[in-house]
Amino acid sequence: MPLAIIAHGGAWDIPGELHAEHLDSCRAAAAAGWNLLTRGETALDAVEAAVRIMEDHGVFDAGRGSHLNADGVVELDAGIMDGATLQAGAVASVKRVANPITLARRVLHESPHVFLVGEGAERFAQEAGLPLCEPEELVVPRERELWERKRRETQAAPPDALFRASDTVGAIALDGEGNLAVANSTGGTFFKHPGRVGDTPIIGCGLYADNTLGAAACTGWGEQIMKTVLARTTVDQIALLGNPMSAANVAIAYFKHRVGGLGGLICMSPRGEVGFAHSTPYLAHAYMIEGMSEIATGMKA
């Protein structure tokens, strides 16, 4: 079975001056996962490592650097799924965990539950021996300035404006045992209502993996993605069409036609073929498949 990994750094109208930084981080994420795959590590190891790179970078709406909610606080969501067993772990509305993807993986392995939120998720992190951080450590000056500017405005921005600066991160991998895994992480929409959770950690909506069908990770306007169960819709199309690039295009076409969807996705077949599509101007992504000489990166499908 060929090794493969693909990572995304969000789908939106990414300003030109940020393209290089987005691509560099996606490349670094894919490289981190690829290095683990070539050493015989699992697809779960690879996607967790890739997402952690992007959570730590600071340019993305994930981990450190995430958007602030209406109260001026970072609330993080993440999910991970094992295509071999269909086991999954997810967390949402956590404020004191710098790498929520690692917490989500601990939920997958060490909890009888699939989804933990808020204070309960943070208590589980402590029980699992994961370090907690101060909420302010997750805030970068760029996001604090944007929040202060928004707070001074008298009218709320329209929903599409809130969406535009949203760069959720994610990754899919296929390991040497033929197992797929997928992971997603986000800080959610800018100036969101406290407690809002989007598609990112929700199995079937923001992510899905099944060794027999394929895997997908979504990014974009979460409310629209949830309504169309976009990750599972994409995986079903992979099984139906046999080609992940065609499946990605069909899923995004449906997403756009049915709800005016703004977003994008990456996907992978059980054979390690990759696909990606988006209805936004850009989708930052990077991928590596066994037999390629170097990691491929791009901003458009």
C-alpha cells in the first residue's frame, strides 16, 4: 500500500501576502507526517503530528493564533478519526489546551466517549496528564487587534465576512498497513458567540475516515458544512466514483448548489490517491504520495 499524506490550512480569500506563510506551514505539516509514515508509524501518528505543526504556527485559526470569540477568548475545537476501527475522539470549546488535536486523540484512545466539551474536556486533559496553559497564551497580537476593532464597531459584520478569515487546519494520511486517519483543528469563526461549535470536530461533518471507503477533512463555513454532512458526503462519492478528485468536485458542487456553501475539502481514497476542491478563492494545501520526489503545495485546486 503506498504511503500518502495531505494537509490543508484553510479555505478562504487568503491575502496574497500570506500565501507563502500558509504554504510553508502546510509543507512543514505534510513533511512532519511523512517522516513518521516512512519510519513505519501509524496514520494516526502522522495526522496528529501534521496538525500540531499548524496549531503551533500562529498564522492559522487553530491552536495559538486562533480567532477570539465575542468575549475576547480563544475557544478551540478538534477531532480525529481512525479509518481502521472507526474510533474517533473530539473536543470543543476548550480554552486551556494549546494542542486540542492531541487531547482529541487521547479521547479516542482513553475515553469511552467520542466527544467532550468545555470544562469537562479540560478536566479530562488533566486526568490524561496533558499540560494546561493560560488562555492568554493562545492569543496573538493580530487577533487581539482585530477583536478590539470589531468591538468598536456599531454594527455586526454579515456572516460571510465573519467566515472569510477562517483557516481551520487538517490532515489525512494512509500508512503502510493500509490504514487511513483524519484530523481537524480550529478556533472557529471570528467573534463567535461563546460556546459556538462548528463542523470541525463533528464526525461526518468536518471529518470522516473509513478504510473501506476513504477519508475527508473539511474547512470553511461550519454551519453550512454541518447541514450537508460534507465529510461523509465526500467519502460516499469516493466510494461511488472511485476517484477522490472527482469526488471532491462533486461534493463541493453539491455544497455550493444546495446551501451556497463557502469552504473546501481534502480527501483520500483507500489506495492513497488524493483529492481537493473549494468554493472559495483559495485552499492552502500540501501533499506527498509514495513515488513523488518532493511535497506538492498549492493554493488552488
